Amino acid sequence: MTTISQTAGQSASRKSPAGFFGVLAGWVNGIVTYFAHREAVKTLSELDDRALRDIGVERSQIESAVRGMIDPMYGRMM
């Protein structure tokens, strides 16, 4: 006796909208993340050098710190 899989008869178009919305959600997430990072860089750039030193970041490390590439314990690149 032959067994037929249920997924063999389904059309590929049922997966397309989910794929589209997944790509769209990833795209929107990327844009939101970009603007959040830009705002964080702007905020940190407005601090004076002493305030930055207090949180363990040098002015040249602001971009890396926002992206999470600075070890918070030592203020060094990871």
C-alpha cells in the first residue's frame, strides 16, 4: 500500500506570504535598530569626556560601545 504525504499536495504559494512578511519584519527591525543606534551615538557624543570616562568609554569608542563590541568590565574591544 502506498502512503501519500499531506505536504506533497500543498502548493508553494502558501509559504510565500509568510516568507514575504518575514523579510518585511526583518527589514523593519533593521531600520528600527539603525535609528536606535544613531540616537544612542548622538546621546553619548553629547557627553563630556569626564562623563564618558566614568562609564568606561573613550570618545573614539562610542560607535563600538553602542554596537556592543566593548567589554564593559575593561573598556576594551572584544
